[in-house]
Amino acid sequence: MSVGYRQLWAADPGGWRVAGAAWAGMVGPVDRRVGELRGAGGRLRGGWSGAAAAAADARLATLRDELTSVAPALIEVDQVLAELAGRLTVAKARLAAAVAQADAAGLMVDRAGGVHVDPTRVRPTERTGVAAARVAAALRDALDGAGAADRAAADRLDELARAAGSGWVSPPPPGRPAAGAAPTLVRAWWSALTPAQRRWLIGREPALVGRLDGVPVAARDQANRLRLGFWREELLAERRRLLARVPPEPLAAVRLHGVVGRLAGLDSLAGRLAAGGEPRAYLLGLDPAGEGRVVVALGDPDHADRVLTHVPGMTAGLDDAPGELGRAARVLDRCIELAPGERSAAVLWLDYDAPDFLAGAASAGQAQDAGPALHRFQEGLRASHEGPPARQTVLGHSYGSLVVGVAAREHGLAADALVFVGSPGVGASHAAELGVPPGAVWASSAPDDVIRAARPADELGRRALLGSAPLAAVLGWPNRTGHELWFGHDPSDPGFGGRVFASGRGGHTGYWDPGNPALDGMARVVLGR
């Protein structure tokens, strides 16, 4: 249906978000009911046999399957309504901008959306006629965007309703992508499946769907949300094992501390996922093992005009993922403030083993190990995106800037811009080595960032660099110019060949502080301004 001027003014995106969160909130009760049916079946099998018992057990199994199949659909309703709310928010911002444009030109917009000259302010002229046409076009653009959002949401909800009427259970789809398949091939495979087959895979094989780059963001989010309880139970079981060891192992306390931290990080993320806040969060990957890995998007990258991928650095893990997500969120918030009429999204990409200590951070090994995964993830964002390609920006902080640089240099990144903040070097001697135009490489370094001390200026420092970071020897990075860091030429030095934006004081982690010009600089790069 078309959306009228007054309808759009009166639309409440927040109401749609709340409704979506309520649907997603039903997943918990459904899971509990599945567990109750499983327990009931076990009790029946323990004390009842014969044909009637077999029939009852089969019926309980069918009920469990039906309820299990409903859970992805509940999450999908939340996604649909959140996407509708986001698109309506953008349309309302465009509408407000058009009205402000009319007011600045001495024009009026009536209650039906008609544009007229305000005779108390200006006289009709050729110039006011041109201005009126521009305002009318901007109004139509806003209303058309709202109408398209409304139709898309209605179509998806209608499809879900039809599926609910015909039953959620379907035969398993044939074939699976080969291990390491390119995201474009994964996307082609997924597109060839029917909606019922996709839901079957999400409900029955969430571990597969949730990690496949090239599968749409919405499907990965559904699959990974279904596994949150499993991941939490893994951590709880690990904590129980550590507490049960008598006598305790020498490192048990350290390991226990790590498990507790990962549990806290997981619970915090789960709370953000369930909150239904703006923008909606999408869980694109999680692994609680080791220090923990996680990939979370704020806003749907598949439908955004601008997408930021934030790669954190040393010590990053599941325990502090909420803090890193907060940094990505602050850049996203600034993007929305600067361009409310565009759809932006931000992704925390922590799908690598970040160094825990300085000794590990002095080696490029973990950055090199992370390169293929970051390359594949960015290719996946390109493959699953709907509509015209989004502007993709990849930002690395601290050791994360080395991850981004090495991935770009050795594997290539599907990115329109690269940003490095607080960098110890990015694995390159010049911006031209990174696979994007030098003008698309940006960097910033705070005047009081401790990373500025990472310059092996003396012979001892040079030997330490070459011994602990073999990549430096390959690239030939002895400190000849005074602008070399541990992993190459300082990207915030004009001689690197990229572009530099300013940062205020704030140390190694202050780039995201309110009022720091670096925050504004990062947002403007994401927006392409």
C-alpha cells in the first residue's frame, strides 16, 4: 500500500520495535515447553511400553518438532518489524528534512503533503517554483521509502502466516556447501532453497547456518540465537569442572576467572540481543572456547547503505565484547546523527584470537592467522547484501589495525575504505600496498597514545623487532626514517600515503570519547564525507 503524508508523520517506529521484541521473547517459553515435552517423553518410555506407548512417544516427538520449528519464525517476526521500524525512521527523517527545506525556501507543506508558496514570506517566482519541485520530489522519496518498507514487511509476514497454516515441518533440503566454499557460492546455494527448507536448516542445523559467510544476516542471526542456551551451558559446565577439581590445578584460578568473564560477556550480549533496542542487534557468530569469539551487527548490514566493520585489538575476547560493541555503537550513533536519512550499520568482528600480552602482540602471527577469516567475512557481506552495494568500511584499532592491514595486503578486503586508529603498524610500508586507493586509507593517532612509544629507535629495539616479528624482516622495517612502528610505517604519518584525521587526547582508547574529533572523523569516513 502507499503511505500518506499524515500517516508517515504519525507513524511510531518504536511501537513496531516493541512488538517485534515481544514476539522474539516467546522463544524462551517455547524452548521451555520443548524441554518439558522431552522430559515427559522420557518418563513415559521408562514406565510404559506397547503400541499405545509408541504412538504417544511419536506424537510427543511431532509436537517437539513443531515447537522447535516455530522458534526461528518468532525471531524472524522480530527481524521484520525491526527492519520496518528502521526504514520508517529513515523515511521520517527524510520527510522532516524536506519540510525544513520547504521552510527555508519560504514554502508551506499542507496536511496532505502539497507544497505551496507562503504568500506572507515570498512571491511566486521561477526560483520558488524550482524549489517547490525539489521539495515535492524529496517528499515523494520519503513517502515512497515508507511505502516500500510497508509492502516488504507485509509480504514477509504474509509468507510466515501461510507457512504457519501449512505447518512448519518440511523435508530436509539436499546438499550442503563444501567446507571453505566462497561466500558467493554459499549465497547461490541459499537462494536456491525454498523458505521451508531454509527454516528446516535454521532449526535443525543452526551450527552450520550460523557460521556460513554468504548466508543472509537474518538467517545467521536466527540460527545463532537458537544456540545461546547451548553456549551458556558449555561455559557453565566448564566452570563446574574447574570447581570440582581437588586438589585444584595451579592454573585453575586463572582459568576460572576467564570462564566467569566469558559468562558475564555472554550474558551481557544476550541481554542486548533480547532488549529490542535501536538499532536491533544481529548475532552473526559466537564461540565461547579459548578467550571467546563473537561477531555482532548493530542494524542489518544486508539492507544498510553504509556498513562499518570494527576489528578490536590486544586482549579483546568475549569478556569485553560488550565494551567493544559500545565503541562500534558510538561510531554508528554519530553516523545516524550526521546522516539520519541514510541506513547505517556497524559490525563488531572479533572472530580471531587476539593477543593477551605484549609478547604476543609483538608478533604478526595472530594477525596473519586472522586474515583469511576477515577476508571471507567481508566477501560474505558483499554477497548477502540486498539492493545497490553498500559502502563498506573496515576499521582496526591497535593490534586490530594490523589484522586489517595484513588481511588487505595478503588476501584483499571487500572494502571501500580502511581506517586505522592507535596503530602499531599495519603490515605495509605504504598505503598503496593495501589493495584500495591510497585516498581510501585513513588513520589517526592521539598525541598521548602510548602506541607512539612503539618505535624501536635503538639497535636493541631493532633486534627485538626483527626477532619477535619476522614479518618486519621480510618487509625491511629497520627504523630509518623515524616513522616506523613495530609493524611498518606509521599509517598516521603523511609519508605513509594515506589520509589523516585529527584526534584529541585520550590515550590509547579515547578515540570514541564524546567530543573527541576522532569520533567525528571515523563517522565521516564511514559515510564517505
